[in-house]
Amino acid sequence: MAAALRRIGFDRVFDTDFAADLTIMEESTELLDRVTKFLNGEKTSLPLMTSCCPAWIRFIESQYPEYLDLPSSARSPQAMFGSIAKSYLAEKMGIDRKDLVVVSVMPCTSKKYESSRSELGEDGDQDTNISITTRELGALIRRMNINFDNLEDEDFDEPLGESTGASVIFGKAGGVMEAALRTAYETMTGETLEKVEFEDVREASYGIKVAHVDIKGTTLNLVISSGLANARAIMEEIKAGNPNNYHAIEIMACPGGCINGGGQPYHHGDESVLFARQQALLKEDEGKAIRKSHENPAIKKLYEEYLGKPGSEKAHHLLHTHYTEKTGY
Ligand code: SF4
């Protein structure tokens, strides 16, 4: 893809998964902060709900606006990437943010809507200028007459081109939760996680999965849910007072997560295609030299050089957002 995008004419090609690692840094910090407050008897908002799926966010904003304190304020990978490109990268390149056109390639039609949200830009310049789907990218590659199969592999550009196994699994239901746990565990205990796979949060059936993960005596009650009918069922449970004491909930609008996104190549109802995509992500994760977001050297450098630490004031300004009640569907 990097090679094809350069043939199409893009000056630089970066990796969205880099921004997925960044999302984990901020979201796991927020999860730990809220859980710690809860354990200390302080007021906080639990369960923390993931926020990287814009269709789910639009759903809660219109259907359950009284619960907008629950989703993490961390922006999605697309939104974080745009923000960092238009600040850190633009400064490094010595150009004005308005002279940089950020185009993202996403599995998702809803990301087009997200890129236009007024919170995600500055002075009328959106952080992500154009968002296209993977299906549209395929069409573009064909239209440009690029022989994709014969292209030699090329690397992403630096400094936003390095990613870990944790970020790769974002694309499947349960992946965001597992990636967050890899970082939250080590931050919470100060110990190295020897086995990075959290099999319990791996969702195979595209429904609602409840998991209980023990982190050194603290049990986290977690839910993995995909599909908006299931999101509604979860929200009704929250409305009933969260009787199962959930601490964190991952919600993806597409059944199975982004592997089944509305912008992906059609699978015509053949679920074996989804299974193959899921397995491909797990294999890619297994093959990565670094599998925890906080160990990504490019992420470490970004915090050292620019953001300070996760949850810092600057990180909040650039990497977090807020939600507002919306009317209609
Ligand atoms: Fe987009 Fe679907 Fe992924 Fe949500 S789950 S971010 S709607 S592709």
C-alpha cells in the first residue's frame, strides 16, 4: 500500500497504526485513572467506554446523551493522526498546517463523517482533510493503472510510520481492549507482561462477550460488544444501574469490528472472509517484534520531544475531544 500510494502521488505515507498506539497510550491512562479513583472511593465515570468508532459515538450522542461522560475522551486513531500531523509533523517539516493535506484510508464510511466534526480541526482547517475507504483506495489503484501485485514492498515514512502488534489488532472486535490491557497491566503493576495475549477478551462470535481480568488482585469486569443492536442492549444495562459492575466496555458499530467495516471490500455475506481477516490481524500481531503500544520507539520519542506524558495538558489539547448531544439518527 505504501508503494502504491507513492505511485498515486502522495508525498509522504504514514501508518494509521502508529496513531492506534497513541490512542492506547491515552485511553489506557484514562482507564487507570478512572479505576484508581473508583477503588479509592472518589467520584468518577465508569464504565469507561471506548471511543475510536465514530458510528458508536454518534449513536450514544443521539440515543443516550445523558451518558456522554462514559466514553473515553481519547480521539480515534484517524483523529489523533490528523492532529499530530498538523502540529508535530508540520512543525518538524517547517510548514504551515494549512499547507498540509491529510488524507486517511479507513475501513469505514463513518470516518468520513468523523473527519468533518468541528471539534477535530483548527481555524476552519480540519485535521483530516479527506477520508477515503479501503474500497475506494482499491478503485483508485486500479484507475491509476498500478499493477499492485507486482509492486515491491516499501516502508512507511518516518516519524509517524512505526507501529506495534497491539495497534494491528484494533481492526477486530476485542482488539482495542486487548491492546489497552497490555499497556494498563504494565503501567499498573510495574511488571513485564510475559504473555501478551488476553484470550478472554477475544471475541469470536460478533456479539456481547463479558470477561473478568485479574490484575494483581484487582478484577476488571470487561465487555466486548460489536453491532449497534448489542450497543443498545449494553446501554440499557447501564441505564438499569450497571448491575454487573462493568469497569470498561469496548463497542464497535460493525459486527466483528473494522474487519467488517462499511468501507471494506465486499464479502457478500461470506463470514469466512471475516474470519480470514481476523486471523490475518492476529498473525500480523504475532509476527511483530514489538507488541505493546508503550514500547513503540516512535511513540516514546513523540512524548519525549513534544507531548510530555500521556494525559498531559498538551496531550489533552491535541489528542482528546468532547461529545455533545445530537438529534436524529
Ligand atoms: Fe468504522 Fe465500523 Fe470500525 Fe466503527 S467498527 S470504526 S463504523 S469500520
